[in-house]
Amino acid sequence: MAYDKVPDLKMPLPGPKAKAVIEADDKFISPSYTRGYPMVIVRGRGLAAEDVDGNVFLDMTAGIAVNAAGHSHPRVVKAIKDAADNFQHMSGTDFYYPVQSTLARMLAERTPGEPDRKVFFCNSGTEAIEACIKLARWKTGRPWLISFIGAFHGRTYGSMSLAASKAVHRTRFAPLLPNVIHANYPYPYRAAPHLDTPEKVADDCLRYLNDIVFKKLVNANEVAALFVEPIQGEGGYVVPPDNWLPGLREMCTKHGIMLVLDEIQAGMGRTGKFFAHDHWGIEADIIACAKGIAGGMPLGAIIAKSEIMQWPPGTHASTFGGNPIACAAAVETIKLLDEELVDNAAKVGEYLKGKLEAWAKGCDRVGEVRGKGLMLAVEFVKSRESKEKDPALRNAVEQTAFKRGMLILGCGENNIRFCPSLIITKEEADKAVEIFAASVEDAMK
């Protein structure tokens, strides 16, 4: 089905059916989930999401950067149905099925650098990070791991120990994974007399690793891996200076450290490249991916150079990881990425960013519009001159946008993210900016 009008609100929100679902949810579902507003979806097509009361929303979240091909893309749906008609499960840990190796080959061939890669499948992004930790330690025989302030890598114990974006993720869960050091991520807007360009900020962060971490905290030859998001996701959609990732690559090569790139949110075409780190022309030793890989199905993967992924049978496995239905969805999603979606993310992403930047010039409460492709963020401040963060305004905009029929989410302390499905049109981008501008005006009243 297609929707003639998006958004299309038929009543004050939430409607009566939504209220009933939320009441049951409050009674039976863990309160640890982070529900931003009362959206109760029953179906979706493309960028349209319909709730239980028949209200239709413009979805600029894509299920948190998951639905690369939009809600219920017919080709992805067909791939899922066809796979389910054949068989639902036969653990890839113990048996073989063609679609798993087909998908692994497709991922290896699209990874920057030589395609001599191997793939391990799991179910989610956090599982992918856990597998990366194990593989890096197994390969190097070293115990230490380095991550960055502002990073988010997941909520299971290893990935949570690497993450450093919000204290609530770690509170009352100690002791965490030992031998983890957090260094500084180069926020380009950081101000200091000797750091007057983004590149100097990155150089300063690289010096910190060399002069403090490796000289005062741990010897470099004891570090197994350095984990970094090419573009920080939950930390605020922060795009690093151009010398940052190449600098890390050089450092890791020098010391025999595995460079692990967390492409879970930034990968699968979202930034206008298949993998975000391809914008900087570097190669990873190990890549973690999930979210957009399988068109909404649960799937994660790590991709590593073949010389690295030589761990023996039984070292790591997953009963459901790389299950045949998710793999079939992923194969079709990657075909769509190749045919049109990566290119569309680049073109419409540039268009959407331009529209947001043009609007932001007239709003003193916007500090910055940043991002690549369809991984964009608008930062809210008390004033452009002070640059003081304004999380209250960000939170209010999230709510007012919902009331106007658009689904958006925050990231970092004071940013709204735009991570729509990669099928978005320029017309939908125009509508999103129109609703967003009106929502900001509502929130500032």
C-alpha cells in the first residue's frame, strides 16, 4: 500500500488505541527502554509510519538508522518470505547454507582495501563489538583496549566498557571489563588558542595517545585494539577532522595494534559511501557492522583481514548469527544499496544538509549542522555566540516534531539527528525541513 498524504494526523496524540498499548507496555515491559514519545507503529511503507489509530508520520529515524531501504521494501519483503518458505533455521555454527557465504563474499568485496577478508556473523551491533574484542585479543595476545570519550559501542559488558557517551549506560554495572582506556575524540569545535583549526585538534588528540597513553598508562605493545567510530553516532554525529583516521591508522600500524572501526550506525551506505571510513581512504583491520545491513532484520557482522581472522573452530560462535532469513534480507538490501541507495544517500543527503544549513542561518539557537550523507545532526545552543549547549530545547523539538507528524530522535547532549531511510526523495527532505523549522518555532515559544 502507499500513503496519499504524509504526515496525516487524524486526532490529538496519542490516540485511544495507542494509550491502551502504552498502558500494557508500562505494565509488562522493562522500563530500561528509552521511549521518547508515544508512537505505536502497526505498519510502514517507505518513509511513512502508521500508528494503531491510523495517524501517519514522516519517519526520519529509519528505526535508528536500520531500515536502509525504508519500511517494508517489496524486494526485501519478498527475500524474507522466500527464505522463510525454504527453511527458518539451521545453525550456521554447525552447518552450511549458500546464502551465508554469498553475503560474506558481498561484504568482503565492498570493504575498502583488498577483498581478502573473512566474515563472522552475529545478531546485533553490540554482539559484533564483543566479537571484535575477542578476535583482537586472540590475534595479538595483548590485553589492553583503547576507546574514546563520546563513543557508543553497545550495552553488553564488553561494548559497554568501551562506550563513554552517557554515564547512565554504565551506572551500577561495575566492575566493567578491565584494561580499557578512554582517550580524547577530536571535537572540531573545541576552542583553545593553539587549537584554532579542526586539524590541530586532531593532532592534539593523537599527541595525547602517544605522549600520555603510551608513555604513562600502558605500553603500546600491550594494546590489542583501538576502537573508533568513523563518525561518532550516539555521541552527537560528530565528523572528525580529515587527519584523524589516517593518523590513527598510521599509529596502529606502527605499534601492531588492531584498528577496529565501528561502522554499525555509519556504515551500509548511510554517509554516501558503503562504509564511512572510505571517505578518508584508509583500511581497517576489523570492521563491526549491523543496523542497516539487513533491511530491518536482526543481523550483525565483523569483517577482518583473512590473516587476522584465523581463530580455530570453537573459539567463537553464534546459534542464530547469520540466520538464513536475515542473510537473505541482507543480500537483497546490498543489491539495492549498489543499484541506487548509496548514490541517493550522497545526493539527497547533500541536498538535505544544504536545506538545513540555509534554514539554520536564521536561527540563533543552532550551533552547527553537521554530518555526511544521510547521517546529519542539528546542534542546539543557548545562542550561537555563547555555544552553550541547550539539551532542553533539543528535547522540546523532538516532542513538537512528533506532534506535527514527524519522527526524529536526539543524539549526544543537544543534537537532533536526521537518519532517514536511504530511499528518501528531495520532496520528502523538503517536507522534513518544513516540519522541523515549524517544530523549532513551537519549542521556542
